[in-house]
Amino acid sequence: MDLRERYIETNGVRLHVVEAGPANGPMVLFLHGFPEFWYAWRKQLPFFAEKGFLAVAPDQRGYNLSDKPAGIAAYGIDELAKDINGLIDAYGQRQVYLVGHDWGASVAWWTAIKYPDRVKKLVILNVPHPKVMARNVFKNTLQMQRSWYIFFFQIPGAAEKLAAETDYEWVLEMVRTSANPGAFTPEELEEYRKVFQRPGAFTAMVNWYRAMVQTRQEAPKSFDVTMPMILMWGEQDVSMLSQMADESMPFCKQGKLIKMPGVSHWIQHEQADKVNTLIEGFIRE
């Protein structure tokens, strides 16, 4: 598959973007989470390109080859959603099909809430609605235990020190142990290590979590998600309680929940064929 690389200026930053498929095809925009980069969608880009879609996966700000602005405030969810709104503009699109996983799902939720006219259909993988996430992470004791790393990341410099002193093996081990066997090959994980090693990258990545706790965002007029959407949920997610998936659905006016028993947080890696087929079918409905 021919993967094309480009850089796009949006919202004051330059994002590295990988794309595949016909430039005039319907655009499917894939947003990765922590601690990944565009490579998170390596099993999706060829599939959708071959189906005639323009499949686009940026490195979000702070990651890999994209800009890494200084400071925590630069990684607030409002700024991250503005990046995506500007990216859609840069492609000359009025609306896109938006797909997000992990932190990319949080950005996708927020983009759909703040810029509903830009999202034709929404696909969320293993992250709850932002109101549900906030309520559980800060008030549900069991979820707080699962979200320990969010609170650890608030300590200035601590995550960076631990990660760097282990040559980022600590981070890779977090991925490895939270996934089902075979989800990531050793060679694939080495690609992640290279990205962590880029100057300023790991601090920028962790600053997403710091901004989550330490910054205030402009509240939307409504937290309802109005466009058709599906929430796919791997029920073996070690960091997210499955009940949050159910709690998210009342916010979705045209929503459908698809739970996958035995699947971990890394849903698009472990069940690529199933996820791809479900997304394509949903888009074509």
C-alpha cells in the first residue's frame, strides 16, 4: 500500500500526517492515543484506501514528527479539537468520518461535541463520553485505582525520569501487559520506542494528561452527540471500567454500543478485521 506523508499547518502547529487512498474519496480521519502515533492505524489505512476512502492519520500534537509546543496549557482538549477542525479545513472537507481510540477518542468526542457540523459519523474505541470519564476518574474509587497513571503523571518530571532511565521499557511494558498476547510484535514496539526517544516527545505526550487535570476548558452548549455514532468496547480493558461504555450511551442521540468480550483496550490491533468491517459497514449505512 502506498502511504503518503505530508505536513499540515493547523491551529498554530505543524502536524505530520500519513494518508492513503484516492484524494477525492470520502475522508476517514483516524486519531491515535497514548502512547502511539499515526502507526496505530497501520491495519486500518490500507483497508480503507482499498475501499475507495481517503484514509488520514495524523501524529497529533506532541507526538512523533508533529510539533511539540511547550507548556501544559498547549495540550488542553480545546486546543486538540481545534487542531482537528483545522485539519479538516486543510483537506478542503466540509465533513469527515471521524474515528478515535484512547486519547484520540477523547479528542474525537470533543470535536463531535464542539464542532458537530464537521463530523458526518463518529466511531469511538474504548473511551467513554467526556462527562462519564470525568465523573468516574475523579469520583469512582475502582476507576481511580485503574487510572493510577493519570495521577502519577501529574508529578513534574517523574514520568519522564522513570521512562528515560529504562530507555522507555517501562512504557512499552505498560502496553505489552495491558494487551492480549500477539497484539504487538517486538518489532512494532521498537517503532514506538523510537518515537518516545525524539527530543521533547515524552514530556509532550504526558502533558496531555497534565492538561486534563490542570486546565479548564470552555464548556460546550450541550454535551449531547447528535450525529450517528458507534462505540466499540473491548471488555478486557484493564484501565477502563466497562460500565462507562453503558453510561456513555444516553449522551448519544443516534448511538450504538458494540461490546467485544475477551478484547483488550488495544481493540483495533487485536481485532483489526472485525473493527475495519464494522466501521466500513457503519459508514456505508
